[in-house]
Amino acid sequence: MYGTNMTVRKRLTLTFILASLAFVFLMGRLAWVQFVHGEELQEKALEVRMRDIPVEAKRGSILDRNGKELVISISVDSIYATPGQVEDPRAAADKIAPILEMDADKLYEKLNKHSSFEWIERKVDNETASMIKALNLDGIGFVEESKRHYLDPGLAPHVLGFAGVDNQGLTGIERSYDEELRGQPGRIVIEHDAAGRPVPEALHQYIPAKQGHDLVLTIDETIQYFVERELDNVVTQYNPKFALAIVMDPETGGILAMGNRPSFNPNDWSNEPREVWDKNPAIWYNYEPGSTFKIITAAAALEEDAVKPEDQFFDPGYIKVADRTIRCHKAGGHGSQTFVEVVQNSCNPGFIEVGLDVGIKRYYKYLDAFGFGSTTGIKLPGEAGGIVIPEDKATNLNLATISMGQSIAVTPIQLISAVAAVANDGVMMQPQLVQEISANGKTIFSMKPEKVRQVIAEDTARQLRGLLENVVANGTGRNAFVEGYRVGGKTGTAQVVGESGGYVSGRYVASFAGFAPADDPKMVMLVVIAEPQGGVYYGGLVAAPVFQAIARDTLRYMRLPEIPGLEKPVRPYEYVEPHIEVSVPDVVNYPADEACRIIKAAGLQCTTHGEGNLVRQQTPGPGAIVDGNTTVILDLEPATSRSGGGTVIVPNLQGRTIKEAGYILEEIGLRPVPEGSGVAIRQSYNAGAAVKRGAPVRVVFEPPGDGSEKSFLAAAGEPQTPEIINSPDIH
């Protein structure tokens, strides 16, 4: 009996001990969960039963300098799904997909996901949203978002840019000032039960979004309209590769207008060609400015006292620099003339003489001071810095061609900033596009005009403005004259540099840079028209009239007083092609493309007859004296049609790739022997040499580096012909 009691007691004791240990363990576990992991588990529980719906902030508006809205944000519906609440994902997908023009299977995959939130479609129009709301489907919800709306899609789209579906700025001002425009997003938090149903009188939290700041631009909507109108006219008349115009306030650096063609619709940017909206030519395009750059040469020469307006020059029609002969655009030259007339006539030899008198070291000081070779810092994405031959590598030949606007590449924003410095008494200002940032109608930040540097003296700038006013009154810029206003400026016509490093026949850039009123400029403008079609390509004929039309309306819009009885130019500017006799070069046995290049470089036209790649015969024959622009007919034959020996002419392979050079040589019956990689820089036989068919031609190649710069520098350092640079820079 006693033994039985002891067994029972032991069992009770053991049970008590085990129960006590279990209790202690459970209490410990409870304490661990409650106090150590309590906060973490509470957050997880909230995640399960809370639905977090994002509320997008409205982007700030963009306004012109007078407070006119250019870009606003409008409210639209975005559609989302809570997959756990969708009763029949398949049926829901089949109903919604046709309305949204979506793939039903892909939509079904979204609705069947194990997630608490899925976007179905962002920012749909009101009609589409209403159709889906009418379906009254469980698990399908709507949230109000904002969508960017450009009030006039044709007004400065490259400047304004556009925003993406997630409210982020992608191009233009929208990208540069994305942080200021974007605002801060909010959210709505709603409590649901385990089945995903809203809990009555449950926790609802609304964290409001903060709207982005508004931007007030320096752009004037009315002046921008004048620019867009005239660019449309240019496209209709000349169908150029592209065209642009920039209008600037020289006293503040504020951009009053900036337009480009081709253009695009920012409200539908995703359906526009990327190459149209991806880059803004006004800040990106590198081009040889031609005679508009003579403004810089004149500024440097006058400031350094290397020339005075009354100094005498004699132009025989050409000037020799090193071993080269550079021609004037006027056959026979301008004869005896003062520097005033050199500027008025845009005389190449006169400007080259002045540039050489300034010298490389002093000239480069002004290239740096005017900002060439570096970006201006305008707050737009994608600005290029231009291309300038390094000073330590520049020769007198380089200086000669730079002095007349060749062998240097600039961007339009660089050039107008430099011309604006001349208009602003020698003071260069930082170009600006935004003058104010505001919130709720109150200014929170104001952009002050920023002086960059004093480039030339005030007296020099005024003297130069007088010379440029004479260009419009009596010279090549007469078509830019605006009745009632004194206008100064300079025309430019430059040939396009091709990828191989030489100038491309028949492709030109026409431009005009000017300001008004000349005695106290309130506006500066640059017009650039690349590769106009139709046979007319001179800056004085193509670009100057565009300047005149925009400037006339702008000056009157600004309500600047007119000068009664202001003397007009005697007659509009017209360019008459000079009668030039040319000796036809011998291109028999040349490859067809090389033959045409030589023919065109001589100022003649080229056409081919027959099939093949080698010139068999030409009409007129070699050495014939003909009028400039005469067409030379080349009869072609395949190189393989010639049997046996014979000779062929070695082509110029400069700038060609290994593949191109090999193809050309093999096609005419020569054996290529390449060395290195990249583009051709040397060849064992000079171009034009007659060699036996089948002979080996050793060609040395080097990597080109940046393609555009390499080809440009090649053109700058190696003129097109061994003895004569035929300057395409007419004005």
C-alpha cells in the first residue's frame, strides 16, 4: 500500500514538474514573442490586413515669362486590382481586356497573382474608366492620378520635353528640373479582414501628396510662336534636314524662344520617332559656322588693336597660307577695300589676313573667352561642347581657316551666347531658361542674371556693332533689314563636313546671326538651316529673311519705338554665280565614286552611264576648258572586264575603313595589304598614281577615336585638294 502511494506521489511530482516546466517555457516563449518580436510581428500583421494604395503627386505647371500656362497636369483614373478579391479572374480578364485593348491571357496572369496590389492600366481616359467602372467587378479599383498635358503641342517641345507614365521627367526642362516639378507622392491605407473584405469602421489613413513646384520660364509664348511659324515656312519652302532659331535677351541671357524642325507632339511622344525628340539640335548640333564666325575674328582683332576700321586691304581673289591657296568667294577678288568693306563683303582673304595678324596665341585667348570648345551650362540635357583644334597643335593654316569660320565646330547655343556678348557691350551672360520657381503662387526662388565674364571692351563691342550694322545696310545681310529699326548681323554659308573628313558636295548650312536695335540691342537671334533643298543655300538668301520676319514681329511686340525715315538698303541682296571657267580633270581609270568626288571638287557636276565601277571614258575629255557647274559624263565598265595587264589609277583611301578600302582596291584590280585597324591614314601609292593591275597597295589604318571629331579634324587639317582650298563659305 505504501509502495503504491509512493508511486502515485512520484508521478504527481513528475507531472507537476513537467507542467511547471511547460508553463515556464510557454511564458518564456510568450515573453519572447511579445517583447522581442512583437513589433516585427505587428508590422507583418498590418501588412496582411492593410492595403496601401499609392497617391501620385501632381507635377508643377510650367509657365512662360508672362505667366501663361504651357504645361499642366490633369486628373485621370488609373486602374488597379487586388487579386485576392477578384472572384473569377478569368471572367474579369475577358471583360476588361477588350476595353483596354490588352491581351486577356496576360491580364489573367496579373489577376491570378498572389499579391495585394497590381496595376492594370495607368492613366486612362475618362470614357475608358467609365466603361470599366460600369462592370462593377470585385477586386478592381480606381485611383486618381495626374497626366501631363502640353497645351500647345507644337510650342517649344524640345525645350519643354515630356514626362513618363511614372511622373518622371524624361527630356528637356521636364528632366532638368524633375526634382522641383515632381512633388512628393502620398498614399491611402485601408484595413481589410482575412478574406480581403473592408472592415467596417476600420483604420483608414490618408497621407496626402504634395504637388510639385511651378516653373516660370524666360520663354515668351508670343515670340516662340513667331519662331515656330517661320520654321514651318522654312520647311515648306526648303525642306531642310533640320532648321532652328534661338532668340535671346542679351542683357540677362534669358532665352526668349528656341525652336527646332523637325518637331514632335509631346502629348504622344511614345509614337514619335526617337531621333526627333532624343536630342535638341539648338544645344547639340556641332557645325562649321562659316562667316557668322567672322564676328569673333573681328572682335579679337579690334580688341587687340590688330586692325582699325579704316585700314586698307587688297583682295586679288585669293591668299596664300603656307603651301595652300585659299580663294575669295568673288571671282577676281574685291580689290582695294577698307576693313569696314572687308566685313561688309565678307571677304575671306581680308579676314584671314586679320586673323594671322592677331596670331594663334592671342586668337585662342578669345576662343576661350567666348566659350568655344566648352559647354555653356544651359540647364538642358544633352548639351555638346563643340570641337576646337588644340592650341598646341594649331598651325597658321588652321588659324587662317578658323578666321573665316572653317576648321572649328560650334553649337548654336555657343554662337548666340558669343554674339549676345557683343550686343551686351562685351559682357557675356549665362544663358538661362528658368527665371522663377514658385509654389501656390508665391515665389520661392528667383534666378538672377549671371555674368560670366567681360570678353571685350565696351568701346570695341560698340565699334563692332557698327560694322555689323553696315553688313545689313549695305552688304550680304540686306535681306535681314527690318523697316523702322537699326539691325546688325552676319550671314554664313558653310559646306557640311562628311563622315570621311571631307566636305560633302551640294550640302550646306545657311545661317544668320544678328541683333536689334543695333545701338541698344534688346534681342539677339541665330537662325540655322541645315541642308536646304531646291538649289538655294546661301545664308543671305535662306536664313536672313527668316531673321527679318521674326525680328520684325518681335520688335513690334516688345513695343520698341521705330525710327521714322530710316534709310532702307538700296535693293535686296541677291547672289549671282560668277562666270568661272574650269579645266576638266582627268579621271579615266579612276573608281567611279572617286572620279565623281574629284569632278565635284573642281566645281563641276557628275553623271554616270553604263554599269561597272571603273571610268572607261569621260565627256568632256581631260583638260577641256568648260564653264563652272558643267556636267561631266562618265562612261563606266566593270574592272573585271579588262583582261591581262594594263594600269589603273590608285584612289584616295583617306578615312576609309579596312572593309571599304579593300573593296575599292579589289574592284579596280589592285591587291590591298592592310596594316593596323580603324580608318586609313597612309597608303603606299599616292592618290592618282598609275600602277600595274594586280599590284599590292599597302594601307595603314589607325583607330579613329570619336568619329565626329576625327572626321572634323581631318577636314580641318587636310584641305580637299593638294593645292587649292575651294572655300564654300560664300558669305
